[in-house]
Amino acid sequence: MLDVKYVRENMDQVRAFLEARNYSFDLSSILSLDGKRRELISKVEQLKAERNAGSKEVGAAKAKGEDVSALMERMRSIGEEIKSLDQEVTQIDSDLEGIMLQIPNKPHSSVPVGADEEENVEVRRWGTPKAFDFDPLPHWDLGENLGILDFKRGVSLAQSRFTVMVGAGARLERALLNFMLDLHVDRHGYKEINPPFMVNSAAMSGTGQLPKFADDLYRVADDDLWLIPTAEVPLTNLHGGEILEESDLPLYYTAYTPCFRKEAGSHGRDVRGIMRQHQFEKVEMVKLSTPDGSYDELEKLTANAEEVLQLLKLPYRVITLCTGDMGFGSSKTYDIEVWLPSQDRYREISSCSNCEDFQARRMNTRYRPSDGGKPRFVHTLNGSGIAIGRALIAVMENYQRSDGSIEVPEVLIPYMGGIKEISPL
């Protein structure tokens, strides 16, 4: 959430970045409500000053034995007026927050201006896509032929876009998640967290999923609980409402969780296989940082996600998302795209973002500067470290052999109990 004062004092800049982000938003209601709020608060302060002065006058009159009934009635009337105005301010605060929660984050100055994904900017590439001497199969054919992906039973148990992982497929998925967690904890210095897979509305609002993305979320009937769309939600909200010490920052957290998304509006996209599921697994990385260090932390976060793919020896590229393709709460995002032979293209496998203080304002997460001064909002960062299902796809397709078997990446063999290949039944 943006600061209302920033919006009020930088209207031209706000209009410009909203246009760059393809958002059409009427800012006049914000100015109107904010102006009325400040007017009411000024009036309340005047009335409180009048009440304080009146109280002294009542005390002096009583000391002289004078009749104070008229003064007391005036004080009572002022008190009622203050109460009424306070209620108006509370309602305006609620209305204003409701509007501010719908405004996306301000892009960092280094973010390229563009309308959509066609104007994203490639930063670097790693690895060279393998040249196969046969036509590589898509992961869904590989998975069914090997008996490790069961799409029909996933549908029968739930609905479309749910899949059952079987045998070596389930073990390969588990190997990937354990490998990622060990890497981030042991080498990258993250603290592992096992969070709830359901959170309340306040937590969802804190990271920006509510109110904007309610249609893409699964809600638990009769409870104020939502299935998490990503571990970013519980990890980032761990310190909601807290004031941290600057010496404690930056904080690094990582977690494996299942993730649940309705994928509203994605009909017809990636319907084959496990590219876009309603339930999928992910290892997430989250950081809380001071403002002056957050962009260095973004580079480190992205490098941590890249190392997963480097150790798996999977070719990838890193792109900077343009203003029109960034997520709602992000100030800057790097997408990491892994090479998929069956599609002959790179596909997203991780997004690493700096949200600056956008989420921290919503969660009221601050830190106390070591040199004194008022508490300041932290900067929050998050990144997939990485999406396990898509890593599974990339391993299957990049490590497939002409006989339909799949070689297990060297780094995963210890996690597979020594298994070096997945062969046809």
C-alpha cells in the first residue's frame, strides 16, 4: 500500500506510473477523502483545545462558587461533537484504506517502461540448450509412459488441473524440494520455516492478495481462512504488527509448501500436463531488509534461485519485467525462465521481487533505526526458490533419453537413494 501523503503530493508521478502499469484509476476520490479527513481532524483539534480551555474555566468558576451548569452543558456538547467527528474520521479512514489497497506499487526507476511481456528485457543467460538427436517428448507423454504422472486419477479425485505423482515421480519431486531447502538453509543462510497452509484475511491483505485477487484464491467455508497461494504470504506476515531492531535485519526465511490457486482467467493456457495446476509445490524465499540494502538483497535473492538451476544444470535466462507485466505488489521483478525442449522456448520457473515498503505498510512491519529516530517500514522481498512442479518438468524434458528413460541429475542422486535413472516399466 502506498502512503497517502505520497499520493497527495506526487499526483503527476502517480498518474504516470499507473498509466505505465496499464492501470486506469480515478485518484480524485483519494484527494477528496484525504482533504475531508484533514479538515475534520483540524476541527477535532480545535474542539479539543476549546474543551481543555473550558475545563480550566469550569475549575476556576467552581473555585469562586459560581454557577457552572451552562459551561458544563457546553463541554458536554463539545464532547458529543468530538465523538461524532471521530466516527466520521474512522469511516473515512476505512473508505480511504479500501481505495488505497487497490492501487499497485510504484515501479523502481530501473524498471523498463513497457505495455506487456513483449517489452521485458533480457538480463543474462546461463547454459546452452541441449541438441537432441531425436524429437524430445513433452513431460506429459514422458510421465504417462513412465507411469510417474497420473492425470486421470488426479481428475477423478478432484477435478482438472490436479495430478497424482506416482512412484519415482513422487520421489523425484521430494528429492527436488529437499535439495532446494538444504541449499537455501545450508549455503544461502535462510532460516527454514514450516508455516500454516491456511491464513486469515489479514495475512492475505498484508501481502496484497486481498482484496484484488480474491477470485483466484480458495477460501475455507464458514471460517476466516484461505488456502495459501504461495508461502510468501505466511513468511512475509511472520512479523506483522511488530517493530524489529535494525541489527536484526536482514531476515532470511525459506519454506516448502503446497500452493493453491484457482487460476481464474487462465482457461486454455497450459492445460496439458502440470505447468499450471490448482495445487502445486514450491520452495519460497522471503527477506525483510532495511530500505538502503533491499536492492542488493534482490540481486542476492535472484542469484540464490539461479544456483538451483545451475546445480541441476538446466539452461535458463533472467529477464527484468517491464512496468506493464509486473505483479501488483512489486517495485521490481526478475523472472527466471528455464529451457523446455518440448516447447523450444524458455518458460518462467521463478519470480524474484522487491516490494519495498508496499507490503510492510499493509502489515505495519517496522524497524527501529540503530542511530535513533522514529521506526521505519521494512522492505520485503520474495522469490521462488524454485517452483518444484516446473523444475520437475524441466528435469524430465532436459534429461530425457531416446528410449523414454530419464537420467537423474547428479546433484539429486543422493536424494533419490542412489537411483540414477527412471526407466519405462
